[in-house]
Amino acid sequence: MVDATNSLLYQLVLKDAPYVIAAYAVLWLALAGYVTVTLRRLMKLDKEVKLLEDAVAAKTEAQD
């Protein structure tokens, strides 16, 4: 036998479930986008650092 109070609570929760699911989906998408943008910037900075290291190495070799 199902308690009437539990039945009412389940109805309230199930009514709002799509909104909660949508909110979590938006949060996960925002987090994935943030991580993607951050990784792209990090990779770009890594390339720039390598270019600078190569330029410094070439300049020091030229001076020697």
C-alpha cells in the first residue's frame, strides 16, 4: 500500500523533474564549453612558448 503523502511527493517531484534535468544539462554544457575553450587557449600558449624558446635558442647560437 502506498502512503498518500509519498504519492503526493512523488507527483510534485516528477512534475519538476524536466526542469531539474534541463538545468543540469545546461550546467554540464557550460562546463564542457569552458574546459574546451581553456584547453584551446592552453594549447595556443604552449605553441607560442615553443616558438619563443626556438627563437631564443637560435639567437644565442648565432651570438656564439
